[in-house]
Amino acid sequence: MKNPVDIAVTGAAGQISYALLFRLAAGEFLGEDQPINLYLLEIPSAMSALNGVVMELNDCAYPLLNRVITTDDPNVAFHNVDYAFLVGARPRGAGMERKDLLECNAEIFSVQGKALNEVANKNVKVLVTGNPANTNALIALNNAPNLKSKNFTAMTMLDHNRTINQLAEKSGVKATDIKNVIIWGNHSNTQYPDIHHAKIKGQNALDLVDNDWFIDELIPAIQQRGATVIKARGQSSAASAATAAIKQMRLWALGTPDGDWVSMALLSDGSYGIEKGLIYSFPVTVSQGEISIVQGLDINALSLEKMKITEKELHEEKEAIKHLL
Ligand code: NAD
Ligand code: LMR
């Protein structure tokens, strides 16, 4: 049996974590031969609920679940961890935009960035899910100067999966027949789901679906999907968010498949003319744990305009929290 890996999950008593923890413990992240220790962080008022979640984890008698540690101290939660799922943050309600959460959530990521900096494994992979995810990741990264910027990504995999699903539904194929969609920019209503490079069973997507459908229906549907789920459920997405978090971290740890890429938000290095120093979603491949932004894609005028709109929003979010950087 391999040695256990240490995985931190914040907001561990919340609704995304309730969909995430059991799947981590079942081996869906790193495989059925990889034992894990779970370090679960919550705020003091949620510790009782968290204890209930731990009872249920224990009641599953998972062969791979070696140890569960619960705490309200980030320095305990992140001690030597290899992976950190930063989920804990307030979700938005109906009528709010994700950036409206900056004021209440930003501080969490400054505290947690500092703790990761002090105590986490230097190769830790930190995935920020709590909203607004891109700018929260920027805050965490800036508060962790001893870690490399490449240790941090924010989650746009849910948007990526949503785009795959809608394109598959529209063209009457399976999700696995869709490759090379892209989410550019912010996990917000300015994000740009781009199918100019997408393939459906190997054929160019835009030869098979109508351009007007792409512009007038797909783009707004993906931009608004989170709000549409909130309207229907009365709560924000949870199981689909947990699925995306596992997928993003798994591909980051184990690599992306040949012939495809995925979308992850990471620190811009200026690729595609995007301002350096923003956490921006790009098409990426991963090999041996290292993320590379896919280079050299043709970007038409429409795409460029949409990529700039979402870049501008991220720039404004960064300005709003610059006291935390
Ligand atoms: P939730 O309210 O059910 O759970 C959040 C949990 O975080 C709560 O239990 C809360 O006590 C805990 N928490 C708050 N502050 C904390 C702190 N400082 N340290 C540790 N834990 C803390 O919310 P949820 O539905 O699980 O969503 C969590 C976050 O994920 C929200 O911000 C939501 O908007 C975001 N989200 C992002 C995506 C994405 O695609 N990036 C998708 C879905 C949800
Ligand atoms: C989502 O995209 O479902 C999440 O970011 C939750 C939200 O606020 O929309």
C-alpha cells in the first residue's frame, strides 16, 4: 500500500464538501490504491455539523481513509498538506453577482494564503473554489510568497463541463465526443466560453452548430448557468461543483489526456496579451504535475473582444482588493 497523501478541505461542513469528501475518501481523486488523510477546516460555529460529517465518513468504513483531522485553525489544517481544496466561503444568493462576495470572502483567502505559506508542503496544489474564485486565488497566492504562483489555480472546470454538456446536447452526441472547448477569463458572468477550436467527433464544432446559437444562446447560458441553478434549487450548485473540483485537481495531479486540453484559471504570464498578474482562465495541458497554457491558438476579433471584457473585470476586482495583496 502507498503512503497516505494529505488533503485539506476548507468549508468542510458546507454543501459542496458534503458532495466532495465522500468521493475523495472513495478514491475518485487519486485512485483506488491511494490512501488519504483528510484535514477538514471549519469555523468554530460549524464544528458540531462537521463532527456529524466525520461520523458519516467513518460509517462508510472506506478502506482508503486513513485519518480524519478536524480543526478551526488553518495552521493545523494545512500542515504539510499535498493538496488543498479551498471551498469554504459564503455562496451568493439570488440576485447577487459572484463579485458581490468579495467583501465578505476576500479576508478568508488572505488568512489561508498566509497559513499555506507557513505550513503546507512546498509543492502543495491549491485549488480555489470559493467565490469569486479567481480573485480569491490571487489573494491567497499573494499572501504565500514562499510558494510558487504555479501552486495555485482557481476553478473554471465547472464552466468547462457545462460547455461540453451543452454542446453535446445541441449536437446530439455524448460528452466524451466533445474536445477542446475553452473557458477564458473570470468565473463570472463575463467569462467567455469559446468553441472556435472545439471538436465534435473530430470535426470543427462551428461547422456543425449554428454560429448564432453559439453567440446568442450558448455564451449567455454558460455565463448565467450558476444563477440559473440557484434560481431552480434555491441554493448554488454543489454536486456539479464537487465533480469539477475533483476533475480539476485530478488532471492537475495526474495529467491531461492526449489530444485534449481543459480550462483552469491561473496566474497570467501575458499569454494571449492578457494582463500579467491576474488569475485568468486559459486552455491548459498538464504533464507531470506542471501546467502549460496552450499557445498559438488563432484568436478572431470577436474572441479578442470577449477575452478583454472578462480581463477588465478581473483587473477591477484586483483593484478592489489590492490592500490584501
Ligand atoms: P456553504 O455555505 O454550504 O458552505 C461553505 C462552508 O464554508 C460553511 O460550512 C462555512 O461555515 C465554511 N466557512 C466559512 N468561512 C470559513 C473559513 N474561514 N474557514 C473554513 N470554512 C469556512 O457553501 P457551498 O455551497 O459549499 O459553496 C462554497 C463556495 O463555493 C461559495 O463561495 C460558492 O459560491 C462557491 N462555488 C464556486 C463554484 C465554482 O465553480 N468556482 C461552484 C459552486 C460554488
Ligand atoms: C456556480 O457557477 O454554480 C457557482 O459559482 C455558484 C454561483 O454562485 O453561481
